[in-house]
Amino acid sequence: MAGWAYRRRWIALVLWVVALAGVTVGSQVLGDDYRNDFSLPGTDSQRALEVLQRESPAQAGATVQIVMQSGGGLDQSGTRSKVEGMLVAVRGLPHVAAVAGPFVAVSADGTIGYATVTLDGSAEQVPAPAVRDLISTAQAAEGDGLRVELSGDAVRNAEESEGGAAEGIGLMAALVILVLLFGSLLAASLPIVIAVFAVGTALGLTVLASHVATVADFTAPLMILVGLGVGIDYALLVFSRFRSELIEGMPRDRAVSRALDTAGRTVFFAGCTVIVALLGLVLLGLGSLQGVAVAMALTVLMTMFAALTLLPALLALFGARIERSVRRRAEKRQARGRRPDGDGWRRLANAVERRRWLAVIVPALAILALAAPALNLQLGFADAGNDAPGSTSRQAYDLLAEGFGPGYNGPLVVVVEGGDAAAARAAQEALGRADGVAAVVPQVGDGVSMLIVLPESKPQDGATGELVNRLRTDVLPPVEAQTGATLLVGGSTAAVVDYSDAVASRLPLFVLVIVGVSMLLLLVVFRSVLIPIKAAVLNLLSVAAAMGVITLVFQEGMFGVPPGPIEAYVPVMIFAIVFGLSMDYEVFLLARMHEEWMRRGDASAAVREGLATTGKVVTAAAAIMIVVFGAFLFSPDRMLQQFGLGLAVAVLVDALVIRCLILPGVMYILGRQAWYLPKIARKLPHVALEHN
């Protein structure tokens, strides 16, 4: 495949240009149809929503709270008339189903009140421009001491900014590292070009696919995050092998063939392991993650395909100029009497060999200490209390908490199904007596009764989650037995509890499948029993370190970050991505070690030469991934910040601690036994990563 791309360079290049241009134009014409799906069939919160949608659709839509504050009191005639006029204008807006007001409730001092706007769809279904019109219409009433802020999931979605600076920062930093590595702007540009072509094509295909499948609105930035890092790394690995072959005196065409038939095979296998890890997210059965998993797997597939087809075509076109630059730099290095490439890594390998147990135990203990905070990991979703202080959603959140208590920002919805008014009254009395409940507000719809339960604690408090579980297991079952009605605890806060519980309950199966399949692939490729076990343990250390750091920063509030829960789907997605990327580095290093082992039969020399030949490129690849992932800390989106930090820390720990110290230390300890394969397993198929 690579040989064809090298010989038919113009055809390969034109095909890539046509593919990128075609999907880009198609996606621009059709636009995206991203939509989130956080439904969890069978849970109380989902059943409550389904009952409302069936029996009283007007009550099932998303709600927006218009929160008003006036220092002179909201009951002043001028203020009240302004509010009433504003609500009349809001009632006439598109996607507004109903408005309850002018004041659903007023604080004890009379200065803070709110009206509730019910929309005609969920927060994800109502277009952001319509919500922005609602915000501007409501805030037009401000003035003369009246302050207007809005809250609700629809408002938060409309306020989110798309960003874009993070990607540019990451690309520029990656280019600087590549120029320092290769000493040539042209050579450094090739991995960037590969990544841009691959990610651009995958993004266009995902936009088109969003019209026929459910694709979450946060998919695109995650695709860019993973695609840029992986795409640059894969191209870098192949290009580095090509450069090494040139330095050893091989002709350019044979250097390309050799690079693709060695490093290219490694890229293919490494890409497959990442794809398997990402597709494992489908096992969780969470609709919101399945589309994301497939889209990111597609991105990795495109980056792998680009490294194996587009890169050879570009090397055929620009190879002569790159060759002159490489040979000239090698001659200068030799003239200055510098040590051969990899000599420093050989010295490191020798030092690790002399202190192998120390090189394994001390770093492992340090990583476990870094991972320890993850034992207290709290899953959930950020709410308006985590938004930027200047946003209207955060301002409304603070006003509601000030005027009515923290529970007003996370009400629970208890749906009374199959009962009469007496059942609703009995449920209201039981809920009013429950610990942790501040107030119960009855609402009667067209076909179903509904009770709004206001907790004493804010939505993200552990006490609120405990209250949800207590209502379901202790408070409401006796009422159901007495009245024959079905009482369902729903609402966004209860849905977060259900989602977090679903992720936690399905996580063991997910981890087991991902680790098991990856170990099986390594068993087949390296024909060893101990190598897959070692790889799984070391990769899990990388994941644990990432989880510990994001817990410290985002949950505990280190470095001034507003504390809050870790987004419920972040740990599973970081696990899939980090486990796949860690396997990349594992394969890169072990492929060269295995190559030396098969050539020499000397286990110590295999470790030393494997580290010497790949240490520089793995470190450079890790540096690129760290700056690409770390750039997403500049994103305004808290979820992307968590992804960026978690992935950057995992790669840093994996490349600089695990691959430089622990992995060679373990390989030295195992010695020849590292490549042991029992007779019963020797009938496994041969899948060679080395050139034959």
C-alpha cells in the first residue's frame, strides 16, 4: 500500500485532497446536526421524563428561570409593570410553551424573585439562537435598579463558546518541537500536514454522519484533541525511521520502503489497539458516548491511513530536499565529533540495568501516591455554579441561592403516575417530613401530578445524591404501597445521579474487555505471556496517575480551580484514550526490542538498543502530545480542560517515567523470560512487526 502511494505520488495526493475538499464542502453545505443523548432507559429519571412526555408534554420541556433582583423591592409598581411587560414579550418568542409568573416565588426580603419559562423541547433540542433571543429579550428590561439574569440548561448551552484557540496553540507548539528535532521546517511540517488532512477528513465525515446518527455536540473538539496528537505521532514515528535509514546510507526509495515496512507496521498495530480501546466505550451502553467513541475511532483510523499513504507520497515529492538536509546535518554532527544518536539513551539503559529494582519500585510508588486522590473520585456534571463568574447562568445561580437557598438550583421532580389527588397529597406530606428537603411545591398538569422537591443542599453536594437515593428506597415506597400509585424521582439532578451510577456499575466490564483484548493482541504480536501482563499493569498506572491529578485539580480545587465533580463520562473516555496511547508507546519500544532480540538473542542488548533507537522519538512524540493536550487547558469548557489535563499528565508519566525507567527495569528483571511462550500457545498465528 505504501509502495503504491510512493510510486503513484500524485494520484495519492490528489485522492487525499479530493477527499478532504469533498467532505469539507459537503459538511459546510449541510451543516451539523449534533445532539446529545443522555437518556438511560429503565432508570427512574428517564421513566419520569417519559411519563411527562406522554401524559403532559407541556411539562416535559426544558425550563428557564428568569431571576430578578431589585434593591427597592420587586412589588414596587414601576418594577412590577416592567417585569410583566417583559414576560409578555417572552411569551411571544419561538419555542416558548408557557410562562409562569410574574413571580413564582419571592424571597423573604422581597428583593429577589423568579419566573419560570417552559420551552417546547429539551435543552438539547431548542436551537441556541432562540435561547439567545430569550436572554436578550428578558435582559432588555434591566435598568432603574432592576437586574435580570437567566438560568437553566438551555441557557448554559447557548452561552458556551466554541473556542478554537487551543487547537492553534497546540499546533504551533508541536511545530516548534518538530523543528528542533529535525532542524528543518520542511521536515517538521510533514507530520503537521498529515494530522491536518486526517483530522479534517474525519471531522467532515462526522458532520455528515450526524444527520443519520446521534453525535454529541462535544465530539468535534475531542476528535481534534486526539487526532492532532495521534496523527503527528504516527507520522513522526514513520518519518524518524526514514531519517534513520538515510543516515545509515540507504538510498531514498529503499529508506521509504524500509520505514513503512517496519515503523509502518508498528503504526498499523498501534492504531488498531487505540481503535479497539475507543470502540470499547460502546459496551457502556450510554447513548451519549457511543457516537463519540465511533467518531474518535474514525479519527484514529484516518490518521493511521494518512501515515501509511499520504506520508509516502509526500516523501516521494519532497524526499530529495529532505535527504540533503538530513545528510548535511549528519555530516556536521560527525565533523564536530558528537556522540552517535542514541548514546545517551544507552547510558540511561546501563544505569537502569545496574539499579533495576530501584528503577521499578521508586517510580511506581511515586505514581501510586499521585493516583491516590482518585480513590475519592466524585462523578457528576458541572452546573451553573461552575460557570464563569460573569455569565448570566452563574449570576442567576448565585441569586437563587441567596434568595431561596442552594436547593433551588437543583430541584427534584417527583412524578405521580397512576394515582389520584389523594396519592399526590400523601406523597407531598411524606416528602415534606423527609430529612434534607427544604420545601415541596405541588404542580398539577393536564394528565399527571408532579411535585417539585427543593433540597436543602446544592446540586453537587453528596447530600443531594444521598437524598435522591433515600427518597427512592425509604420515603416513597410506603406511599406507593398505601396508594397504589407509582412515584418516580426525576429531574436533571436525579438524572446526574442515575448517569453516574450507570457509569460506575458498567466500568468493571469495560475495563476488563479493553485490557483483555489488548493483552490478546500483544500476545499474538510479541509471542510472549509476560509482555502483555506487564503492558496492562504499566498502562493502568498511567491511567491512575491521570485520574489522581484531575481529582486534585478539578474536584479538590487545587491551583484556584473552582471545585466540583468530575464529568461523569470523562474517566471512561480518558481510560480508553490513555490505555490506547500507552499501548502505542509500549508497541513502539517493544517492537524495536523484539527486533533486536530476534536478531541477537541477547535480552539485555535488546532492551538497551531498543531504548537507544526509540527513546528520542518517543520523548519527542510525548512532548508533542503534551503540548497539544495541554493547550486545551486554555479552552473555556471545563470538560475539555479535564480531558486536556488528564491526557497530558498521562502521557508525561507514561513517556518519561514508565517507558524510560519502569519498563526497561522490568525487562531487565525478567531477562530472557520476558519472551517466554509456552508450547501450548506456540500455534498462535505469526504477526510480525519487523521487516522480513
